[in-house]
Amino acid sequence: MLEATLEQYYVLALRIWVMALDRQHELEHAVQEHRTLLEAIRDGDAELAGTTMSSHVQNFEQAMRRVLLTV
């Protein structure tokens, strides 16, 4: 059941990305957040990794909503 659910989420995420690809410049901040998160994990900074991930999820959701509302 978990595998099937994750596959459905993956398909939905792909659909969203396809719709938003031409507006990717608006999502550059999300890419930087990934970089910061990976560096925090690499450096063993759990606190920074946690706050970065939390912020990323919130910011990315807001960015995707803005992008999708203008598609």
C-alpha cells in the first residue's frame, strides 16, 4: 500500500513539474535551499538541516501555488 501511494504521489509531482517547467526561474530559491540542506547534512548540522527542510517545504509549496495559479 505504501509503495502504491508513493507511486501515485510521484506521478502527481511529475504532472505539477511539467506544468511549472517553463516558469522554473521562479523556483530558483528552492534549488538553493536544496544546496543548503545537503551542505548541512554533509557537515552534520542537524539543527540547520531541520530548519532548512522545514522552511523549504513551506516556501516551495507557496512558490508552486503561485506558479500554478498563473499557468
